[in-house]
Amino acid sequence: MTVILRHLEHGIIDRQVRPTFPVTVEYSLTEQGRQFGHVLNEMHKWGQSWKRQRLSMDKDKDLSTGG
């Protein structure tokens, strides 16, 4: 997980280390990360639509074959 977070620090997320004991690390989205969130939301909507279509096709197939 740490490796993934380190890669995302290059524009997608911001990492803030707080001088507490023990050390606290906080992550937040950058502006670019927030914009990418819109892309992920659209991909999610597409996936849900595709899933509904697929389930509908499977249901229609079961009805037509009597299964």
C-alpha cells in the first residue's frame, strides 16, 4: 500500500506529515486528484449501466430458453 501511495503523491494526492507522537500522516486529494475523481465516477456509471444491460440480457435469455 505504501508503494501505491508514494506513486500517487506525484500529482494525485498530497501527503502531510504532522509532528505528533507517534507521527501522523494525512493524505488528501490535489486538484488533479479531484478532477480524476470525475473520471472515476463516470467509469463507475458506465460499469453500472453495463451491468444492468448484461443482467437484463441474461434474464431475457433465461426467459426465452425456459431456464
